[in-house]
Amino acid sequence: MSLDRQQRLWTTTCHQQFSTIFSLLRLKNLTGQKKLFQLYQVPLYRPIKMASTSFHDPEVVKFLDKAFEIIKEESLQKGTDNKYPVVDFQQPKDLESLLDTEISSEPATHDQLLDALKKIIQYSVKTGHPHFMNQLYGGLDPYSQVGAWVTPTLNTNLHTYEVAPAFVILERYIYKKMLALVGFEHGEGLFCPGGTASNIFALHLARFNKFPDVRKNGIYGMKPLRMYTSDMAHYSLKKGALYLGLGTDNVVTINTDDRGHMITSELERCIKEDLEKGFVPMYVNATSGSTVLGSFDDLTAISEVCKTYNLWLHSDACWGGGTLLSRKHRHLMKGSHLCNSIAWNFHKFSGTPIQSSAFLLNDPSGNLMEEANSTKAEYLFQPDKYYDASYDIGDKTVQCGRSVDIVKLWMQWRGLGDSGMEAKIDLAYDKAHYLTEKLKITEGFKMVLPEFECTNISFWYIPKRLRGKVEDDGWWQEVNDVAPKLKERMMKAGTLMIQYQALSTKGYANFFRVVIVNQHVNYSDMDFVIEEFERLGHDL
Ligand SMILES: *Cc1c(COP(=O)(O)O)cnc(C)c1O
């Protein structure tokens, strides 16, 4: 028997999955010249059973079609229709039994899987629903959905051009567009696993920029580096400080004015104080759209201070970056071109599916990212590539593989055009303005600020028994206690999702924060918010 035939036979019988028998194994000697045969007592054949996973199997195709129908109807259509609830809330213990989670040794049938899929959707929060105003994200559009679906079907990583050629080109195109919007003449972009990751990445680059030796030596023996951010900032700078070994005590909190902006003179005072104490000021994090109040720090004024003391200026525009897409509202980001870096979450204001977090670097040298991060792994970034290796972005990051987040944003932007991306922002502002004005004149609502710079609107709800009373400490305590109770009623009714929080730095009792990002929210939905608060909360 020829060797080839022997091998073929072996392979075929293997596939036939008979019971255990013994077989001949082929061995090749080291030189490859002579072929040897040897009898091995190895059990080669055992029954292997597995559900069909072939995309050419008609049953699998039927399964895919049905799954798509369910996703389209239950998630995309009912999930964005206010005739249906925004949430079917269950306590965790109840949900454990309501969801059919059991995985047994035998494969589930397609029908069982499809039923389970329906239940997963049923008990999930519909963040594309017009009454989901709970977080800084929400809203769905068909273009970004298709972009999101295609990514896992091509299942690749964004480290080299070799495995992700089309995605690399799309990323580079979008980075250029974003860099032009923020006003960085020479710069780079990088999609990061979230805004927190982008903010930490900025801090890492800033530290390397000031102290390149840190790459090799670490921070041992260095004087404490100081970072500055406002009392309204996101907690990610603190996370960065703890993660990069800089210490959270070295994050200096700068007071804000009564509208939530960092007070620039306070920033300068703290920097001077630190210099006198022997600290090394390094980094200022400006917040461009604060998470709770939506305030934008003055980038131009802060950049003056940064220039004077040679500090890195990062704009955390995770929430407010979307304003750059609107000619009417981009003045809020005035001075963005003066920053060293910017973090901008498209999955927030622009409603791109989570996550879509762009980090943008202002870098005239063109090689900061590479110098800070490159480790030149030989198995990925060969120096003798058959194409222009500058298209391999992987070595400039701190990751190995990177998720392909670009297609959903690119499809959305192309599908809506610049004008549609702008309209999403402008519509959100118009509705937020409508709601603010209406809340101001409606009994039972008290605004946290007289105006808001972004589309997160904060207010206290005052139930009937507390209206018109003296606003002393006891009264505020009662207002504080209303919020969690009203939230519970809202969730159990399943009609509306709006977040509440306290703001201890400003001494504010629990208040509600409506977030408007979804283009499907109508003015009538704004009216509904007010009616629903009254319906659910008047007797609290
Ligand atoms: C949401 C937010 C972040 C964090 O973004 P993630 O993508 O959730 O990590 C950072 N800063 C601000 C101002 C935010 O609103």
C-alpha cells in the first residue's frame, strides 16, 4: 500500500468514528529519507458526537433565519416601541429560575435555543427604547447594527494589517476625520476598550513623554508625580493612578464653580503649592461634558496653565465629545486643538453600539505611541514584512489583540452622513432644552442647575406633601429619600428608566438625571416623563 493511500484511509476511517481499534501509524525518520512503519497500540477511534455547526446545513440556515427574525422583532422593533415596556424587572433570585440557563451534556435543540434567546431579550433592558434615559448611552440605528453584526462573522484582531486589512484602512480613515474635528494637525488615533481605558492610556503616554526612562526603570526612586482633575470628573483618573502605580493620593481634586467647571485659578494655586512641596506636577485632566452635570471645562484657559508649567493636557470628552459633530454646539469643546490628547466615546452621545471609544493623540513627533509601547514581538511584527508595516498598529498599543470596533461606527457615519451625525446631537439638545423649560414651570420639580451644557438634565422631584414647605435640612432629607422609592416604582412599572444619585461634593441630596441621546425620543416622550413622575410619585 502506498503511503499516501495509507494516510488517506487512516483519515477517512477516523472520520467514520468507529469503536476502538488499533491501527498502523506512520512515522517519518529524522532525515525524511526512509519511511518506517511501526505498530502502535493507540486507541484512535472513539465515537465523537457534536451538533452540526456547518453554515451549509439547511437546519443551521433555518436556525439563523429564525434567530434573526427574533432579534429583529423582539429586540429592534419591540425594544424601540413605547407600546412595550422598557424593562421587565425581576429580582435576581427570580430571574435565575425564569431564565432557562441550564447547560446539559446533550446539545439543546434549535427550538430550545430560540426560546432561550427570546427570554434573554425579554428580561433585558431595552436601551434603544424612547423611555430609557438612565445612562449616557442608548438609541439604535440600522447601519451601526449591521456594522456590529459583521465584526464577529469575520472574527479577527486589529493588530496587524495582515489579518485585518479592510479594518485597518477604515480605522485610519475615521481617525483622520476625528483628528480634523478636534483640530490636531499631526496625530494618531486608537480605539480603546472603553473611555476609562482611553483615559488611562493618556496618562501612560503623558508619563512616558515626560520621563522616557520610566519605560525601562519603572517609577522606583522617582519623586511623586501629580495629576489634577475637577471634583466633577469621572473616577477613571483615580483608576489610572492606582493602575499605573502613581497612587490615588497624587490625584489632586480641583474645586468647581457653581456650574461644575474646574476653577482655573484653583488649578494654578494647587500646582504652585505642589511645586513648593517638592512634588512633580505632570498631568491635567479636563472634563468635557461631566458625567452627572454635563459641564465642560474651559480648555483654552486650562491649556494656558499647562503651558506655563509644562503639563500634559488631556480632555476627557467621553460624554461631551459628540458636540464636535455639531456646528451649533462644538463651541463647548473650544480649545480642543490645544490638548495633548482626547478621549471620545461614540457609544455615548452618538449611540454607536458599545463599545466605540476613540483615543486621539496630538503628536507632532509622530512616534510617541510607538516609542512608549513598542516591544517588537517577533511573531507578529516581523521587520521584513511584505507590505508597509506602518499599517500594523498593534505594537503601538498596550494590548496584543484589539477588538474590531470600527465597522459599526464607519457604517453608521457613512449611512447617516456628517449631516445625520450632526442631527443626532442637535435633536438631543433641542429635546433636552424643551424638557428643561417644561420642568422649570411644572409644579413638583426643582432644577439642580438653571441651565445645562449637555443633554443630561438634573432635577429633584418634590411629592405633593412636601411642596411649598420650608426647605430646611429635614425637608431635604425627605426629598433625598423620595428618589430611591420613586426609582423602585418606576422599575417595577417598567415604564421609564431614569437614574438618581447624590452629589456629595456639592452637598446635593439625591436627584434624578434624565439623559437624552436617543434620536427616537419624541417631544411627547418628554411630556410622558413629567406625567409619569406625577403618576408614580405624587403620594410619596
Ligand atoms: C462614561 C465616561 C467615562 C468612562 O467611559 P467607559 O467607556 O464607560 O469606560 C469617562 N469619562 C466620562 C466623563 C464619562 O462620562
